[in-house]
Amino acid sequence: MGAVEAGLYFGIKAAGNSTRSGVGWIPATVGIIPTILITIGFLPQYYDIIKSRQATGISKTFLALDTLGGVFSILALALSPDGVDGKSLGSYIAVVVLDLGILGLIIFLNGPFGRKPKPHPHVVEEIRIGDVKRGGDGVGRSGEGDTHVG
């Protein structure tokens, strides 16, 4: 894997430094791909939240730290003596905006202080031992009595 990364690094760098016309799109494309992939990576989370109208199982601490990482990366990029790289800036802004969007949905759907989430429709609720009534001999083997949930 390291050899592939090294090959891509040197190949893209050579294409970017080339005086031939028509190859400048290669480094630009490779710089845009991470932003697209990061955005695509957030889509399933947004889909699940919107579909279920619940924002459960999401670490608010992780989202806050990820947002802060993006903010500090933007600040570091803005204060860089080499100037601002637009492709990197786009990636960091995408992370901050998408993280803040999920945090906003958590607050909107769960309230600022949280509320007990409704059970997910595909999750089977826990059955307490006292709720199970056994029929037949109570052995529970296949064909030797029925187990009823009451």
C-alpha cells in the first residue's frame, strides 16, 4: 500500500510540474476527490437521521471534536505563509458544515437537553422473563410445548 501511495505522490507531483499542456487537471482532480468522498461519507448518517426522525447513537463529543479539528485546520490554513489552498479549505469547510448539520439535527430532534428516543422500528424490544408464559411441559424444545408472549 505504501508503494502505491508513493507512486501516486510522485506521479501526481510530476504531472503538476510538467510543462506539457493538458495534464494540469490531474493534480486538481486528485485535490478535489477527498472533499467529494468526505461529503459522500456523511450522506448515510444524514439519511438515517432524516428517515427515522431520530438522532440516536451519535457521539456528540466526537462531532464537537471533529468540528473543532476542522475549525483549527481552517485557521492554520488561513495563517499559512504560503497562502490559502482552496482545495484543502473546501475539505475543511465541508467537514465543519456537515458536522454542525448533524449537531443541529441532534438538538432539533432530541431537544437541547435530550429526551428518551423512541425505539427504532426495526429493533425488537427486550422481553422480560416474567412476560413469558410457557405451555406444554415447559422444556422449550422444538415441538414440545408452545412459548407464548403475553
